[in-house]
Amino acid sequence: MITASTARSTIASLAILVSLPVLADQAEHRQLGPHVHGQGTLDIAIEGNKIEMELVAPGMDIVGFEHVATTDEQKAKVEKAKAQLADVLNVFKLPSAAKCKTDTANVESRKETHHPGEKDDDDDKPGEPQHSEFHATYTITCEAPESVTGLETAYFTDFAGGQLLNVNVTTPKGQTQAQMTREKPTLDLTGVM
């Protein structure tokens, strides 16, 4: 004979079993990668007279929206931002004594990248938000690399949504991590060369 207590227990067990796939899907969706508005990443590698830089920033920080541009106005904002970011020595100012020039500048606006093990098709599901990010890579040559003692950025002035850049610097002397913010838009590179 099934008691009321046994019936409630059986129903509760079935409810848990039925909800597990939904909970797993929700947990998987939440783990689609760190998407933090206001925070970008700037990687800098310096070797000899060459500086390579890579900037990754959420679309919200750069153009004020995070979805892939669809309207003419949004597309124009993206193109303007790409042109601004392509002028690397205006966005990231190196000391004039270093006599640096841009060799290459490549700026893309694209769907946010996924990390290994994550599903690439989640953003393509109907009703799912699409996040965009800006990805820029630069190669710079400096005639006097020993004069690269710091970096000042106009990033926070140029892009209203940017609040913080997590900076990783790699040189023959090792690796350094720092942060640049609206309040401190400079980076001291003394001694890292």
C-alpha cells in the first residue's frame, strides 16, 4: 500500500530527475565565459625593437551595445570605433623618445569568443543574446626601445564604457601584470625592458 508520505517522496524524486537536464543546461549557459562590461584585456609583448599588442574589449565598452550591429547607425558606430582603435599610437601613447611607428594594425568586431569546452552555437539559438567584442592586434617598431619607459592611454577618453584594462606585459626579463583605469590611464614600464 502506498502511503501519502511515499507518494510525496516519489513525486519529489521524479521532479528532481525531470529538472536535472534543465538545471545542467542553465549551468552550462552561465559558464559561457567571463563577460564583464567595463573590463578589457591588453597583452603587450616587447622583444628587441618590436612591440606586439593585443586588445580584447566587450562591444558594450567600445560602442555602447553588446549585440552584433544590425542597424546602419550601429554599423557606423562599429566602423568609427574600428578606425579609432586602428590608430594604435593615438590610443596607446608611447614616449616620443622611443621613436615608434605602427607596422600593422588589425581591428575586428566579432561575436564573443568561447573558451575550450564551451558550446559555440549557444549564441545562435533563437532568443539567446549575442555578445560582440572588439579584437585588435598591433605590431610596432621603435628605434629607441630603451626609451619605452611607460604607456599612456586615451582608451578611456575615446570609449565611454571602458573602465579597466587588465594588462599583461611580457619581455625578455619576464612577465608583469598591471591594471589601467580611468583614474590611472598610465602604465609604468621602467625596468621591464
